[in-house]
Amino acid sequence: MRAFEAVTEAISSISEDKKLWRYPVAASGISGTLLAISGLDSNVEPAAYTPRFGIGIAILLALMALLIKLTVIYYPTRAFYYHKKGIPFEESALIRESLRGGILALLVGIVYGIVILVVGGLMLFPAILAYYALSGTTKYVVAGVLGLPPAIFLMGIITMMIPAYIWSQDFGEGLGIIGTALDNAKEVFVFGALMGAIIVGIGAAAGGLVFLASFVARGFIGALLAGLLDGIITGISSVLSAIAGAAMYRALKAWGEKRVNIDPDWLASL
């Protein structure tokens, strides 16, 4: 099944080449630390930290964290591209490329997000209708039954859209994922379920470690530790999600090209 193969390919590629994950995980850790120190990260509230500087410095730290985070959006997929194509690359050069690429990916992601809102609204309409039409516990049960499958399917689409754009450097490829997903609904549903479970699991681990960190240290040190742990684990999740999304995109695209490929010998026999 292509969904399992994509996740397996992502994990094996990450284990084979440390350049795929070394920078984004470290950068995510730095970003998480800066955001925690700024005092604007609600995830580190258990550390009971209050910054001793003004809001201007806090905003500056948060903007620095955001800029670093933007490179993490772009870097893993592009590094995976070079890895699979056998193209040698230097991490420093790809980091510089990721500064511009991350900003463009954010802008593209905003457009994709609007499209997903429309598509998702249509897919989830029966669940939304059931929620408002019914009453009591029944509305939650029916809405959940009707809404969970399309939500999982949408998770599969969303995970592939930005990686598809970064891999191909083509805005249309990310949008084209929607049509490809509809043609491969079962595969995309399974992929969405896998990625949802992985992301939720890693997120729960991050939350647990941040909570435990608050028992080890409080105040500035506690926020520093919590932000670093949260950032690193979030970085791992981002790398795995981006590379798995790109791998799944490649698998579905290769299948689609194979399906429409016409044997010239067959044509000659007509």
C-alpha cells in the first residue's frame, strides 16, 4: 500500500541522511526557545515564567522565531528532493535557499488554506448539518461519525500540498493534489490516518515533556527548557510530516503517470 510505503520511505531516508533532519530539528529547537523566552508561548505556562523586558523585545524575539520556523517549512522537503535525486548539497546553502523558499511557501500555503476551507466545508457539510439539526448527545455521535472520515481524508491532502509545491516548485501541483487524492481516496485516507496518529502522538509526547520540565525548573530556566524540548519534538514532527507528504505525492504522481501511459506497441496493433 502506497501510504505505508511513503511513511516507510520517509523514515528510512531520515535515518540514511542526517542532513535531512539535523538543521530543521535544531532550528525548531532554537525557534521554540526564543518563543518561550518572549513570554508569548502559552505552551510553557506551567513553568510560571514572566519576562522582565518590554513588549517590543518580546515581539522581536517572536518574529525571529517565526523567521527561523519558516525555513523549517521549506528545508526538509527540498533536502529530501536532493537526497532522492542524488544531488549533493550543502546545508548552509540550503538554509539560505530556505529563507526565501519558506516565505514563498507560507504565502502559497495561505492560498491553499483558503481552497481547503472551501473543499473541507463541502466534505464536512453533512456533519455540520447533523450537528445543528440534531440535539443532545445524538448530535455529537452522528456528527462525529459523518465528520471523522472526511477529516482524516483532508489530513492526507493537507500533508501533501505544501511538500508537492516545494518538491515541484510549481504552484499548481499543490492544488492538483486534491484531484489526485479523489482518484486515490482509499490510499489518501489511510495516509491521513497514519499521519494524524503520528502527529497527535508526537504532539502528546511534546506536551508531556514540557509539563515534566516544569517540575525540574521554574521561571526563566523552566521556560528555556520547556521551549527547547517543545521545539525539538515539533521539529521532528515537521520533518517527518514534510518528507512523508513529499514521498506520498511522488508515489501517487508516479502511479498516475503510469496509468495514463499508453503502450505504443498496442497502438500499432490497432
